[in-house]
Amino acid sequence: MKNIPKKLLQARRDGKLALLDVSNLPESEAAAYVVSLEQMTEIAAWKIGGANPWSRAVFKNTEIFFGPLHPHEVFFEGDRLSVGNLLTPVAEPEVMLEIGDLHSNCLSERFPRMGLGFEIPATVLPDNLKPHSIAQICDRGGAGALWVSAIQAFNEDLLTRRFEVSLTKNATVLALGSNENVVNGPLGAAVEFLNLAARHKMPVTAGQWIATGGLCPAVPVAVSDVLELDAWGCNLQLHVC
């Protein structure tokens, strides 16, 4: 198990699949989360996986899982994002919440800001390992990139009432969804993440962000694609380069 972090880091640097098989996987989720942290020196955000019906159909999970993101994997505002060495990246619209005072019972203090954007998973797992949630945890939830835009003050009403989302690529609408696709909603997913992270003694701190799970199915992306996200009355554009 001690070689898994090294193999995953090397695979991401090379833009290739990691040289792993089922026999390499740790036996528990707790051990897998240790593997994910061993790949980190600093954490800017956390991405949630297994939070919608289509991912749960694959992973057979009953609670979310999550992965940490490096600062160089997280982007704020702007309209361009480089997929660089990412292996077969895909994009999915998500709600992001900033972590504030973890000891507060007031949601607007616990999550002072929120945003919309794209989470760009780019797993380096071989195909036979992709359906294994323990493998996904080791792989930091298929970490690739996170683009956070439309940043604004926390608004519980906006988060919890139904809203729809559309994902357009190169002027063609490819996916539709809503916040109801996230089990317990984006806010509920964020609260579940904090509880799960505390259980596993994760280094969650104020200023980090949480990507709360896909609002609609992901679509493949490549250099020169133009993505659009429509939700909350916003039209957000992202040029992939």
C-alpha cells in the first residue's frame, strides 16, 4: 500500500494510467483516505464523489466519499482553464461552498461564501479499478481541476429551493439537471462531508472549498472546447485550453 501514493502522483505527472491492480488496494476506506492524504502537502479544496444517482449506480455507495485538491488544481473566476496533462478529463457543473467557522451552528458562518462552476474529474485509475469506491478514494475522487465562479455570499434559500442547470459544450446543450440530483442537496452533501471528514480526522480548515457533487452527468472535454453553465440566472463560460 505504501507505493500507491507514489504511483498515483507519477501517473498524474505523466498523464498516464497508474500501474495498479485490485491486489494493491487497501482493505478499508480509512486506509484509503490515508493514501489520499499522503499525496498532499497543502489542501485548497475537497471534492465530493458518489453524491448523485448515476454515480451511486456505479459505486454502490450509501454515503459520499471525497478527495483533497492541491492549490494548483483549483481556479477562481476567469474564463480559461488549462487541462494540461489531465488524462481523459470530463466536466460537471457543481455548487461550491467555502468553509468558514467549523464550530458555528449558523450555516452562513460555517459556509460564508458559495459559487457555481465546473469540477473536472480526471482519474488515472485503470478501467477495472474505476468502479471501486476504495480505489476512487485513493485517487482523490479522480482529482483533476476545479473552477469556481459566480462567487457570492451564502444564500440558504437559493441553495435549498429547486433550481435547474444546463451544460452546453460548443453551443450544443449536452446535459440538463438540478440541485435535486445531489442526494440531500448541495448543502446537505457539504454537511455530510464535514461529518465524514471529522470521522476520518481530515485536515479541514477555514478558507478551503467544497465541491458538492455533480448537478448533471459529466461530459468529456478537450482543448479548445467552450463550456457554458446556466443556473441561478447566470450564464458562465469556460474556455478549455
